[in-house]
Amino acid sequence: MTASRMISITKQLHRHLWQHLPYHWRRSALFLLSSFLAPRPAAKAAPQPPIYVAGALSTASGLGQSARLCHDALKANGEFPVFGVDLTSALMQPEDAAFAFADGWNRRGPGTLILHVNAPFVPLALWRLGQRFVSDKHIIGVWHWELPRTPADWRHGAPFVHEIWVSSRFAADAVQPIAAGRPVRVVPLPVALQGPVPVASTRPPGRPFTVLTVFNAASSIARKNPLAAIAAFRLAFGDDPSARLIVKAANASVFPPGFAMIENAVRAANNIVLISETMSDSEIDKLYRDSDVVLSLHRSEGFGLILAEAMIRGLPVVATDWSGNVDFVTAQTGIPVPYRLIPAEDPQGTYQHPELNWADADVTAAADALRRLRHDPELARRLGETAAAFVAQAFSAQSYSDTVRRQLRADLGSPN
């Protein structure tokens, strides 16, 4: 049976039968079956060129963006051949992000596979790639998780990789207990591919002081916690028309009850704009350019991509002082917000782990921070400049490529 025919049958089963089974049954069955069928990597496959960056390259998600950034950073370095392997369809993800790459799906032989697929789905990804592709390749699992410990089903992924990369120390601590002896390395995302992004140094006359908060509902509304951002803005500025909050939501239809709560929270506020439509990269960039501060009162982040993207643009950020973003959001580069720890309870189910804790940001402290930034433009400018300089150095394409070379402990050589 051809791979395309197998994918077609899988999609039909998913549509007509799979989705009617209980969620936990589906996950358990999928992980057990794919673990049985997936090809095992060669025990001593050495890291070497070419590099294959695999993941949901055509999906507008954090994991998809992680793969795209990795690909583009290594490609820009130009020292070794880089191919993309798009697993969007194979993993039954939506195709809602355009991305150009040299397709490496049908290439055989040794190489290094950087697989941007979280641990439970690694066997499924390798099954779809097939034994002929996987054979002799050094496999790196790039995993993103946002709680202090990983779920038990993450153990399915460890036997199928040679090493594990994460984007923060927080994620490393979470993954280490289930790594089964594999090295766990912190490799931050190369957010600053093109260096600092110029922004206006002063707010144009007539434009309100603008706060931007961005979240993807598919990544859990409870975790992203936009209701806290709305509450902090309302506490700071009330109905003041000279202040504005922009709430940018992606995949709003994923969890209608949660999005309805957000709509109710902003309905009576004339100075809050809720955007749920899909936007292009240039439109998202304009949102940043039209903003004065980015606010994230998340409950937990594995890295904090939105914050890093704001910082490279020279925008001050106000963010919960917990989890992955503490690696780069400090008192020198932003305004960390104090918090208390509460059980991780998620009505969407993705992060329903009440035996673990996540952060509940101090809304009053966040409101104070917003008022400080509005009334002290010099503070905002200084934080933004320091943040941009830090991210440009720490999260650059060159820094990422250098880290890859060091982490692989080998000279990857020149393109051939």
C-alpha cells in the first residue's frame, strides 16, 4: 500500500470513526499502535549533514513556527545543506501557513533529522516517514511543554530519538525525568532571524496608548489567560479612550465556551478591540508596529514566542514571571509580573493536570506596570532597546547555528 493511500484511509477513519471514540481512548490507541509500527532509529547513527527539519511546516502553530524558524536559521547560515520535510498532512494538522523549502521527504541515507514533533507523536511521525527515510539518520526530538512535569504518554517518544532539544530551562527540567538517558539540551528558538526590527520611537499624535495581547485558542485559553490581560487593562485604564487594548485571537472556534467568555469580557468596553480573523504575517507585523507594549499574563509558557517577537521589535513586555520566559524576560528587558501558584485546571482538557501547578498572575501588579509604561516613555524606550539588543544577540540565526554545531559535537562541514 502506498503512503498516500495509507494517509487517505487514515483520514477517512479519523473522520467517520475515530472522532466518535473517547479522547483518552483515542490517544492511548494511537500511541500504542504507532509505537509498534514506527521504525526504530539506528543505535549509533552519527550526526552529519545534510540537515532535515521536519514538522508541521504548513501549520500556524507554535510547533510549526518552531520548525520554520529552525529551518530558516540553518538555511541562512549556508554552511551545510538543509531540507524541509512537511508532516502537516501526515499529522492531520490544518494547512494554514505558507512556507517555502527544498523538499527532503524522498531523500535516503545518513543525515541529521531535527524533528519538531512532541514526544507522544514522534512514533507516528517516524511511521509516516518510513524505514527507508529514517534509517541511518541521527534523530533529534524538539519538544515543547508548558508544565513542570510531562504527562506519562510522553515516554513513548524517548526510545525513538537520539537526543532531545527544548527551548528553555523550565522545559528541560520537565522533560529530563522521561528522557530515558537521552541528552536534553536547551536550544532557544532563533526568533531574531533578521536582527532588530525598526519601530517608531514615539507614538503618532492621536493614536491611543496601545496594549497588545496575542493568543492561540488551540494552545489552551486557560493557559494563555487572556481574561487576566483584559482585567489588567480595565483596572489600569477603565474606559479611557486614550488607551486601547488589542486582543488578537487565533483558532477561536476551537473552544467556543472559552471564547464566549472573552467576547463577554470585552463587549461593554469601547477601548478594547477583539480580532479573531486570520491575519497575514504583514498584518501581524503591523499590529506590533501599532502597539506600545505587549502584555502576556499566561499561566505557563514553554518558551514565550510572542514575547520574544515583541522584544526583537523594541517593544516593552509585561509578562508573568514564571516558566520558560524567565530565561529572557527580566527586570532589565521587561516587567516581570508576580504570581501565585494554583492547580493546572483546563476546561479544554489539554493541560488538565490539577496535580501540577501553574501561575496565576497578579492583575493589580500588571495594571500598575501598564500605567508606569504609559506615563514614563523613557522607561518604555529603555526596556525596549535593552530587550531588542538581548534578543538580537541571544536568539539570532548565527547563534542558533553555532549552538547546533556545538550540540551535535561535530563539524557539520560544507554543502555538497
